[in-house]
Amino acid sequence: MEDWNVGLETLSDVALCRLAEMLDNSGCGWRQLAEAVTEQPQFRYSEKELTSCSLQVLSARGSPGRYMLALLTDRRCSLAFLLQCLKKIEHHEAVNFLTTSVMVPIEITVQPQGVQILEGSCVMLSCRAVGPLGLNYQWFKREDEVPGGNTAELILSSVGPTQEGHYICRVNAGEKCVFSKWAHVRLVSSAGSGVMFPSSASGLCITQQPRSQMLSEGDTLCLECSAQANPPPQFQWYHNKQPLTKANSCFLKIPCVTTADRGTYSCRVFNLYHELLSDHVQVEIGPGSCTDASWKTDEEDMPCCTPPRQMGDFYATDKVALLMGNMNYLHHRQLRAPMADVYELTNLLRQLDFKVVSLLDLNWHEMHRAVTEFLLLLGRGVYGLLYYAGHGYENYGNSFMVPIDAPASYTSEHCLWVQEVLQRMQERQTGLNVFLLDMCRKRNLNDDIIQQPGPLKVTANIVFGYATCVDAEAFEVNKDDLSNGIFISFLKKRLMEQEKVTVMLDRVAEDMGRCELTRGRQALELRSNLSERRALTDRIQAIDCPVMASTRNLQWSIAHVLPESRVLQFDCGVKVQLGFAAEFSNIMIIYTRILEKPKDITSCSAQLSDFTEGPEIDLKRTNQESLRDAGSLLLSMDDRLPQEQPRLYTRLCALQRLKRELSFTVCLHYQYTNLDEEVLERQTVTVGKPLVSKLNLHEQRPLHASPSSSSDLHTLPDSSSFAEDLRVSLPSLEGSLTESAESYYYPHAVSPGSASQRINEPEETTSLEFLTSEELPASKSLTHTGTEKPFKFTSFHSF
């Protein structure tokens, strides 16, 4: 619906019933709503009215939520005020329902078409629409309702003079309605020129074929197949020869596409007498991670290894992955492997159609918020994968991931509890839960609390892949500026195999066992209760309602939107291009390039300064002439660009800490031919909140409990700070994600602990045989410069 100031009486019965169901709960329901609406005096209800509301539960079909909505309707409550109050009580499910399923306009996608028919023939008029839940159809002949004409198709049998005339269809949801175009049904004689049903296939003609397209993740796919026929043609779209649900109009529109939407599309056009198939067109979905076509990753130079589609008995309704890598610890030895490991795994999972969120260097609060946002992307039948690389430990069968701000002697209260995350994932009714933990599993002697997780549901869909076994360490390979963990070095060779996920991990374990470097030091451990042959290569087949799927796509896409490339015009006549690219979900590159300059200007450069507070920026690495100097090892510029155009790069990290819109100053330094002094011009640019900064992971939200209690969990509510306003104002979702990254290595002093405390820091484990061996090669998809250096295995993370 377009007008938010209309009253609740405009909602359909279906929408009211669905909303009432959401309010019929004690945690966040009608009682909290009744308290929130009291900010306006006319909605202050007496104790008697509230008691009557609560007594509705005694009736077989009674609903306190529906009764409360009726009270609000009687006092002329507007939809805008209801939405405001639902946001106030943080009822995100109801907010999402109103914004995605109710507060949308009715749009007619298939208009009825006029026909000429013989007397006594049969004709069908079609009208289809999309919009809020509970759409109703009613056909009219002129101003009179057609008896029984309350479906999307109106079938007129044995048409005679009384059925001849003009028809129109009304589509409504509650009091909101729209009308179709008029369709004229006319009778003709058998000798007339308008005989409707010729015996040849020429009675159905496709007038416009769909066309192949190349899109980026987050774009909107629009295909059209127009046809002329009588009776009017019907349409059915196909993706990879599989019919698409509710794709029954001449237009196919898929918002926020991902790699799962790539492939071959076609449309079947048919009516009662004929049938034709349109051209097969190819739709390519690229990463869409930058706003200028000149960007590419080093991986793009490698041969394509996209796996063939798995067409087995099992499928996912969607695939979502959260990859977290912690490197730059404040009080512990810094790591190198997480950057390369998350980069490698990200690119592989994206080829398997996973929606990937990749984050580097998160503190305790940011890790909890990231997991909460990740859980919002899960749902019934979704495959969820969580990968973590960083310091960690395991006590009494409980695994803990260590954030970068953990103190020197950390305990479970400073970490993220893996088993709690599993329990919350199960609550989302996922189809597959995969945990890949690339961390040490040594005991933490500082932590004597035995965590007792709540009861887990018997879902038979859990897979744990530990990089090492119990009470052992995990290792990384050091080579030049890049580093891989041992686990990922072997996993990436098997991840794309079309095998049950446990079979694939078993083969990884066998590969590690055959390597002399890792034998006796690090062995993969697999724990699983997976009872079905589910694989990471399983295809995606969305069976939930399109609204939920669209919401999930939007929630993911909005956190991967890059600013649009733009051109700045300076007073001196110089034109400067600003471009953006993503390395990780929380790391972005900004570059400047001189496009045009007057002939009397000998030299000029555009440099960035005065950035908004929040992101981490190494001032020594801003405005560099190469990406490597700026700190980026995994992105490269296309060599086809003119080398005479100066380009400067700046790298922004920790975008999750950006609290307001990102702004910076573009300083243009230039010099005229007849002047020795340099001239300076400035322009301030604001680009909004890019990438993961839209999630507001920095916001402090209350946690329910401390892990020091065996029965309590330190959980965050499954809510998103941006989801409330997700559909109020959406930017164009043109950008997506290319994950590759490199973090800086700043030495941090480790504060000495007291004699009674043990510092959570191991001795570095180095072996001479590791220094001279070259048996385990580094990642072939990563670029290394200089001469080959021997590998160095170091202790990955322990306490």
C-alpha cells in the first residue's frame, strides 16, 4: 500500500489474521503493543478492555492479538502509527510482515485482452496481479458483477449475444483496489476475417523473444516474452529446465539476484489450442563487487572450476555462509592465515551459490552481532555454514572462538561459544548446519567453568569439521606476504566435490594424514550426525514463499552495497573519477583517477583525507600508486587501462565500526605550466554507509546472560538493526561482494599478568624440517612475488 496514513480497516482479513498470530505471544505481543500505543492519549485502554482482550484465549477461535487490532481500528489507528509502535517494541517479524507483505501496492502483471470469437465458442479472460497477501478478484461486465467471476481467470462458455460486451477485473486487498484494462468480447460470423482458432500453429505467435543478460549480484533480472494469440496466451518461465513458481506472466522479474539465479531461461507460451517455446537465453551473474569494470581479482586469471549442478534428491532452499577471521589481536600473538583462508573459502563457496558474509578482525560485541545477523538469513531448509579462523580453545567438549579484544587471561565470558551458536541455528529449522573451526583446541587453564548447553533438537543435520583434534594446535603456512592454514590448504582441493559433506571432509582428513609435515602434529577431526546425503554442491530450490526469499536476499544484499562510481568536476576543469571495490564485507578500496585536465595544467593528483571517524585507516598507506602499497595483496587493476592516467588507492578497514555516513575530502593538487606554486582545490564527498556498515554491528545491545551460569546463554535477540527500515528506503542494490583481503600487522605489547594468572599465549612452535620442506605448496590462486621462500609452520592459536 502506498499511503501509510490509512487506517487498519484497509487491511485484508488474511493480513489481520497473520498479524494477530504474531501478536499472540507473551514475550513480544499484544500486551507490549498496548503499552506502546499509550503515547497517544486516544489509545489508552482501560483495565477492563485489556482484561477482555486477554480473555479471548478462552474462546476456541479467540485471539487477543486480533481483539487488540480491532480496538485500534475502532479508534482510527493508522498503519504508520502501528508500524511505529511495532518498531518500538522491537517486534521485527511483524515489522517485516507489514513492510514486505502488506504495505506494497497492488500491481497487475497480466491484463485481459479483447477477443473476437464465433457464437457458441468458449473464451477465457485472464487477469493476474501481485501485491499484499489476500488478493481478491472480481470480474464485471460493464458495471454489473459477473456471477462466479471471482478468480483470476474468467471462462465464458457457449458465448452468445448476452455475453458480448466489455469486461473489466477488480483486484483488491481489504479496501485497497485497482482495476484492469477493459477487454472487449465480440462475436463474428464464420466468414469474417477475425476467426479466432485457426488450425495451424500460426494462431499463436511470439512477438518478442527474451534476451541473454550479464548481471552482477544484487541487480534485478528482467526478462520479457511477448506473444499474440486467441484465446489469450498464458506463460510459464523455466530456469535450467525447471519451472519457476509464480512465474506466469510475460515478464519475469527477479530482484537481488545471486549466483544461484544464473543459467538458462526459457518461456513456454500456450493457450487452449497451441503451445510454443521461446528461445533459450543465458543469464550470467557476476560478483558485482566493484563499481568500475576495470577491477578484477588475481583469481580471475585462473581457469574456471565451477562445478556442474547437483541434481540429486536433496536440495537447499538457500545457502548462507558466515566467514570470520581474526588476525590482529590486541593482547595475543597476531596471525596471518585468516586473511588468505577466508579469501580462498569465500571464492569457492560463492561458486557453490552461497550467500557469503566475510569479516576480518571482530571484537567480542561485533562477533555476537555478526552471528545474530547471520541467523536472520537462515530459515527452513537453508544450508548454513559458519567458518572461523583465529585463536580458540576447547574445554570439556565446548569450543570457544576468541575475539581480537580478548584480555591476556581470557575465559569463556570473553569469547563466543560455538555450541550456543549451533543451538540458535537449529531454532531456524535449517536443512544443514556446517561448522568449520580452524583454531586450536588446547585446554584453557584459566577457565574452570563447565558450560552446560541447553538440549539440542534431534535434527540429524549437524557437521563439525575441526582443523585439529582435541587438545592439539592448528598450524599455518608462512610464505611471503600471504599465509594459509593447513586445514584450508587441503580443504580447498576437495570442497567442490559432489559428495556428501562428511565424505568430502573424510577425504580431506585422509589427505592431511598422508602429508609428512602434518602427520603427528595436526589431524582433522569430524563430528557429525548427518543422516542424509546432503552436499555443499546441492542445488537451490526455493520452496518457501517468495516474500521470505526476497527478504532474505535483501537482508544479505543490503550489507554488500558499494557506493556508485562518480565523476567530480573541479573549477579548474579537471575531472576526477571515484571508484570503489570490496575486499571483504568490512574492507573497501577507494581509488581516484584523473579523467580529464586542461592543457595548461602540467600535473595533478586527487588525494583523499579527512575521513569519517570509525573505520581503521593507516595514514601512511593512503593515496598510494599501487594496490600493494595501499595494503591490498589480492586485488589488481586491469592492465587495459591507460597507464598515463594517474591512479591513487586508499584502503578502509573495520567498516563495521562506522557509526554514520562515510564522508571524506577529495583534495586536487595541480600545477599550471607558468606557475611554480601548487594549487589546491577541495570537495567533500558523502557516500552513505557502504558494505557491512549498514548492519550497525557497533551498536550496543543488551545480552541476556553470562556464560558463567550453566543454564544461561549469552545470546543476542534475533533482530537486525537495519531490518526495521529495510524497505522504507532502499538504495539501488548494484554492488555485491568480492572477498579478498589483507590486514596490517601492528605489534601490540602484551601486558604481563600476575604470578597467579597464566597468559593465554603459547610458545611459537617451529621445526627445522618445516623450514626446509617444500612438500606442501602455497595456494596457487594467490599471487606471490619475489623468489620462492621455504614455508614456516607456526602455532596457530592456543591459550
